[in-house]
Amino acid sequence: MRAAPRAFGVLWVVIATTAHAVEAEGRGNLDLADSKPVWDLAVTAYPTMVRGGENYTSAVVTANRGPLHLEGRVSYESIGARSAFVGWTFSGADEISWEITPMAGGAWGTTKAFVPGLVATLAWRRFDFYTEIEYVHDRNDGSSSYIYSWNEFGFRPVEWFRLGLVAQRTRVYGGDRDVHPGPFAQVTWRHVTIGGYWFNPGSADQVTVVSIGAAF
């Protein structure tokens, strides 16, 4: 039980040190700092309806300052779990734009684990690919450790509407399936994005996820 506080103490030291470095860099270019928000914040809730299982709501909060990425999650690795991450974003743009954020963090509550992860995006014209990958290393039960993955292949016929295919590998829902595929659609209006995901359509293991998010 004492390992978790020590791990998160180290984690927050890394966060504070990185944030200080980013702030110092920002002071070297006051014009740039004045023209952009200091922090970019986003919060998204995911009400989840599981056929024959337990309905629940997960949530993700992110804060970005330059390449520094901070993230907190609720009921993500498992129902009732809490997790926190710190990462650094690398990006580039030519004909294909890309962004990749390696992260390290941990989970506590119903899942107690060290969780390294990665978030990445590729975009070309109206098409894009988004992926989240993390390895949940359960400290108490090695057999419960697993690789979680959420992947979206999207298309934007217009700027405010996105649709495509999604697949995730998770053990949150229970049952025999590890991989859950299906379609999704999103609508964006100003700072708000609302989406719907339909996993395993037409099967006895259907899962419906609604996403409600806002960016600031």
C-alpha cells in the first residue's frame, strides 16, 4: 500500500520539474505567451451501457501546456479505478500531420497498477487515425495485467461531423470478448463534442458508449 504514495510522489516531482522548465521557456518568448492560452483543458464523460452487464460512467480530464501533458481518469482501467498520467507531446506536419504523446502513470482503487501508455494521432486530408495504448501492470495479480487499446479510424465529410470505425481491447466489460469493434459518429459545436460508439452491433455483447466533452 505504501508503494502507491511513493510512486505518485515521484510522479508529481516530475510534473513540477517539467512544468517549471516549460514556464521558463515561455518567459523567453513573451509575445508567443501573450498570443496563446497558458493551459488547454478538456473534460469528457463516457456514459456506458452494457447489455447484460453493469452500466457505468467513466471520465477523462486533460491539461496541456505546450508539449506537457497531464491526464486524470475515473473508471477507465476498471469500474471504480482512478488513474493519473504525465506525458510529453511530439508533433509534426507536412502532407501528413502527426502527434504522439508517451505517458507514464499509475492506477489505484479497484485496480492498483503501474501504467505506461501512449496516445497518437495521424491525419491526412479528411481522414485520421487515433489510438490510445496502455499496459496495465497489476502489482497484486500478474495474471490480471493486460494491454488496453482504443483505436479510431475517422473521416470528416464536413468540419463539424466525424464518423468512422472504432475497436477497443479491454477487460472492463467482462465476458469472453477482449476485442470490441463497431461504428462511431461525433458532432462538434464550438467547444463541445458529442459522440456515440456502438460496439459489437447485433450481438448479445453489445456495448453503447456516449461521449460528452468540452475543451477550454
